[in-house]
Amino acid sequence: VDSYDQRLSSYRRRFGPQATAVHQPLRSSPLLWLMSPSPSTRVSMTKKKSSSLSIRAGPRFFQDKADFSLADALNTEFKETRTNEKVEMMELNDRFASYIEKVRFLEQQNKVLVAELNQIRDKEPTKLSDIYQEELRELRRLVDQLSNAKTRLEIERENLLDDVNGLRQNAVPVPIPSTPGSAMATVAGSVPCPAWAPLPVSQHGTALSPCRQPASLVSLQELRELQEQLAQQQVHIEMDMSKPDLTAALREIRIQYESMASNNMHETEEWYKSKFADLTDAAARNIEALRLAKQEANEYRRQLQALTCDLESLRGMNESLERQLREMEDRYAIETASYQDTVIRLEEDIRSLKEEMARHLQEYQDLLNVKLALDIEIATYRKLLEGEESAPGHCWIECLGSHALSLREEPEPNPGSKLSQPLEESCPDPRLAAWAHLAHVLLEANDFQSSPCNPTDLKSIHASRSVQAARR
């Protein structure tokens, strides 16, 4: 019993409280009897749990003061618990199988009762439904009252059981005499009368004097009365805990489960090893790829640094060239402005020089005209002085003199004429140019004196010179 209590306490520590006995109260359904434990069981469980908690809390209370002397005992208890774990699981499986059988039986009974209830409902008239409902409500109220009374009586029963146990422990075994008279005579002188006053009488109504009854007989009578009261209040049902047919099935399932667990463990280990090998190979490949990637990254980093340096140098060169370009543009803009000023100044100088050249040309033209007239006059006076004048020659000389005078009275020529042109080209009138050229030719001719002065010849010469001037 002690080993079973120890296993049960260990099971309670792991899986919670467990009922030790099954009691069926009076007027209770089988389903309630199966699903809910009795209050006495709950009280006993509470007491045992509190005692186990007090026992377990004892080492904790003295843990600070005591040394590790309890470690061996705890380790031994833990080892025993681990050793008996499989046995406890088997017992629990058997109990679970019995519970399953009970549940199946109760389900079948429930189905039968439901079928009977449906048949009865089909048979009963509909007009009595209100009466049945009222009766059901009354019965439910009665059930609630009886449940409360049952709970109260069970608590009282537990208290009475505790009192009985205490009385059993305090009871003194006295040899029962053969006759009641001798027993009473033996004990009458030793027990005082007031001590037996509050004790109850016998159930058959034989009112014996408490002062003359012995203590053992009183205790036996009290025990009988308590047993009768307990028998009237509740019926204790002994459960048949015979193992059902599911035990062998559970054992086979357990064996199959263990074999499957071992196979799964073996397969899991093999799968783990294969996966570990694959992951190791993949890790090696990834490490090599990572090393190559790091090398490529370093190479790219060096190239990037070199290209960055080149880019910075090119940027500096570009900035210097742009700065030089801006300086050159500024300098060339200044030089261009100075050159434009110089060009404007030179154009003004050219314009002034052209005006001055035109003025000098006009003066030169005037001087040429004066020189031509003076040359003609000189030639005329020379011929007159030499005395070789003739009428035609005199007429021609007068004509030239009048022409020279007319040239002196002409307006100023075009200032755009050039100094390097001859006299007939510098004259704006072709006719005057022809007469001037003719006079110049006649003055230079060596045979001027011998050639006769014919006006028709002069006209023809004048016409030819006019044509040549027009062609020019």
C-alpha cells in the first residue's frame, strides 16, 4: 500500500490529483457517478494533497539552514520514480481501458434510454406536455435540493468517519465477559456515573443506566449506530477492476509504438546524418564561392579605387582646363574689344585719309589743269616769239587756249579718283580727257611744227579718243 501511495503521489505531482475510490451516491445517475468524484473523495484528495504539500514543503523550509544532506534522498526518490514510470503508465493505460469500456457501456445505455424516451414521447398525448414540464421542473428542483443535502450529508459522513477513526484509536480493548451482569458488575465500581451521562442509548430501546455500562460496550454501540447511519445514508459500491480486453490491445499498441519509435529514431538519425553531410558539402561549396566572391569584391574594390582616382584627376584637369578656357575667353574678349576699337579707329583714319586724298587729288587736278594751260600758253608764246605762226596754227592754239581756260573754270572732279591715273583718266568728262590727251600728244610730238592744223583732223582724233575713253 505504501509503494502504491508513493507511485500515486508521484503521478499526482506530474499529472494532477487522481481519485482513489469510486462512490455512488443514492439517487444519482451513472453518468454523474462516472464523471464527477464524490465530495468525500474531494475532501480526502484535498487532505492528501495538503499533506503531500506539507511534506514537500518541509525541506524547502529548512533548505537555508540545512546542508545538502537531502540531495541523496531526493536523487534516490527520483531514480525510483523514473524506474516505476513504465509500470505506472501500464496501470494508467489499464485504467483508461476500463474507463473506455464503461463509457461505451454507458453510451449504449444512454442510447437505449433515449430510444425509450422517444417512444414514450411519441405515445404520450400533447396535452400533457405542460403537466410533464411542470413535473420536470419540480423534479429538477428536488434533485438540486437532494444534491445539496447529499453534499452536506457526505461532509457530515466524512466528519463522522474521522470521529470513528479517532474513537478506534482511543478505544481500550477490554475482554468481554460471558454475562452482561458480571461485566456491568466489574466495571460499575471503576467508572463514575456522571462520565456516562451524555452517551446515547441502544437502538432497541433497552435503556440501561449509563453509570453501569462499561466503556467498551458503549464504544461498540456507538460504532454500530454510526455504521447503521452510514449504511442508511449511502451505499458503497465496490468496483470490479478486472482488466478488460483492451489491455492486450494496448500492450500490442505499446509494442508497435516502441518499434515504430525505434525505427523512426533510426531513420531520423540516418536522415540527420545525410542532411548533415549534404549541408557540410553545401557549406564547403558556399565557403569556396564566398572566398571567390570576396576576391572578386576586393579586385572590384581596387579597380573602383583606381577608377575613382582617375576620375578625380580627370575632374581636376577638366576644372583647370575650364578655368583656362574661361581665362582665355576673357582675355580674347578683351583683345577682340581692343581690336574692334582699333578697327573702328582705323576705319575712321581711312575715311579721313580718303577725304584728304580726295582733297589732294582735287588740288593736284587743279595744278595739272593750270600746268596744262600754262604749258599751252608757254608753247603759244614760244611760237609767237619764234615768228613761225600761221593762220591754221594760230586757230588751233587759240582753240587749245580757250579749252584750257574752260578746264580751269570746270567744277572740282570726283574725289574718288586716284593719283596714279593719267590726266585723261582723272577727268570725269571723256571729251575733256580726249582734248587734254590730244594737247599733250601735240606738245610732245617732234613734228608739231611741220604738221598743218586741220580742224577735221582734230575732230577725227577727238572722235577716236572719245571711243577709246568710252571703252576704258
